Amino acid sequence: MRVLVTGSGGFLGAHVADRFGRAGWTVLAAGREGGGNWRLTRLGVAAEPVRLDLTASGEEIAAAVAGARPDLIVHCAAYGVDYRFQDVAASARTNLEGTLHLVRAAAQAKVGRFVHVGTCYEYGPSDRPIAEDAPPAPRSLYGITKAAATLAALGTAASHGLALAVVRPFGMYGPLENDTKFVPMILRACRDGRRTELTAGGQLRDYVYVGDVAEACLRLAELADFPVGEIVNLGSGAPITIRALGEAAARAAGHGGDALVWGALPYRPDEVMSIVADAGKAAARLGWRATTPLDEGMRQTLAFLDPPEKLPENTGALPCAT
């Protein structure tokens, strides 16, 4: 069986490619020219490269999908995962228009199944766990365009007879995450003893090890009763404060926790103070739960942590893979 993973050079995409490869699938690593595959190399993923740029024309995307001949597409690529990328036109073109082209291309090529990776940021903040039937209420550019992409993907797939399901991961952490993200930033600060000013860290989040999310994608893809047209949250259902998450990273580093100055910064005016998954549907439909203990996940993340100067930098207004 052949799986085409978009955003395969990105954080989640590389781990999805790795998990499918270890399960015996032929992995087709889709990405734009010059997007880089260093994460796939670090993970030891054997994959066939496929040039596929979500900002290309619908005809070019269709040709790439037809040439790859996948049985399944797992669509991980997106623009704006990294907060530094806030170009409105690029976000709409990649997340919405590119997804529409990809869904139509999959239907045209008669791809068997399509897993669209959304995000918890399609929801709004809530003081209780969020279930899949909660109405979209995104606040960020990333969440807005991803919510639009999910609606467009579901509607377009239904009208074209494509078996498509959506997963919405909540917070993810793990090996090879972008070094601007919270967990690798804290690990490096503690490892290097670098003073880092933070908010009080009272925000409630739902963090899951990236390998667990990749496992959920595999289970969904191989499910006998594929949940066509449905959305499935991928989260632990267990809230954790940002401070507790940072303290777990400090424990993994083994020293340097004193470098973290909690409460030195104010919360942002638009700070989302609580976003936690209702993970019941994933357990019921996929038989999946987040199983990697936090301390073990932090140790695995630390084991892959490179010095900052060795990490490739994203440049320009290009899509950032999830």
C-alpha cells in the first residue's frame, strides 16, 4: 500500500512517514522543491520523493498526485504553524486553496482514503474539554484558514465521492520540533543555562507526544470502518499548565530550571487560557489513547535535540509543514 504524506519534511509529517514506513507502507514523501528532508533523514525513513507544492496550480497538483498513485493521502502540510509566518495571502493560498486542489486531485485519481490533518485551533477557547461537535471559533490566522480548509475538504470530498476523514491534533511535542516552539525552547534554555522570561504559565493545554499522534493516523488509515466525513480529536483529554509542561522539560534536561523566570511576562491580550480535548471519540472509534508518559516523551525529545546553529531555518513566505 502506498501513502502520500504532504508536509513530510515537517514535524508531524516526518513522524507520520516514519510510522507508516515501519508498518510496511510504501511512503511517498511529498514536499515543495527545496523544502528539505532532514527530519526524514534523522528518523531513518526510506521514502520516495514526490514534488508537490500546495501553492502550485490545480493542474500541477493533480499531475503530481496522479503520478504518485497513492492508495492513501495523509495531508499534514500547512502554512502558519510557526507563529513567525503570518502572511494572509500565503495562508489562504496554502491552507485553503491548496487543500481544495489536493482533495479534488485525490478524487480524480481515485485515491482510496484521505486523512486531512486539522488543528485544535479551529476551535475557540473553552473552560471544559472540547468535543468534535463544538462549532468552529478560531482566533488566529492559522486557525481561521485551517477551519476553512476542513469545511472545504469535507464538502468537496462528499461531493466528489472521496472517503475523507479529519483529525484535529491538540498540542504536540517530540523529537525534531521547530526550535521556536515551547518545549524545545525550554529544553535548550535549561541545557544551556540561558535566562528565559516567561508568563506565569497558567494556560491550560492538552499536549500529546508526536509519535502517539502518528500512531493514531495509522490506526485511522487502516480502520475497517473508515469514518467518512467525520472529525476525530487527537488529544489526551488531560489538561496540563504551560508551567507544568516547562517544568517537565527542565526535569528532562537534568538542570537549569532556575533559568526559567515564570511570571516575568504578562499574558498576551488575546491569550487562549484553556484548550483541552474531549478524546472519547478517538478511544471509541480508533481504540487509541495517548500513551507516552510525559517524562519519557521529554527524554526522547531531548535525545534528538541539536545545537541551534545546526537546525535549518525556515525562510521566506513559504508553507511551514505541520
